[in-house]
Amino acid sequence: MSKPFFVFTAYKTSFKVLVKNLESLSVTQIQNIQEFVSTRKGLFDFNTYSFVIQKR
């Protein structure tokens, strides 16, 4: 099982996170990432394999 490889970009009020190896992750791992993003009221974009969450 692969581990997620994240690339973070920090902005003034948010973080954009690129999941470099999304295609090699298991469905369970992707669901865990989606749950985290949802909990933080973020947006997951499967077209770009990235998500955005607000800074706390």
C-alpha cells in the first residue's frame, strides 16, 4: 500500500495541497483524505488531484 505524497502551498488564508500519487492510493485512503477535507470545510478537486482548506 502506498503512502500519500502531499505537496503543500501556503497562502494568506488557506493551504492548497496537491496529492501527487492519488492514482496509486487505495479507496480507503482516498476516503480518509476526503473525510479530512470535508471536516475542515475544504474542497477536493479530483481533476487536479488537489484540495484547499482554510487556515484556522
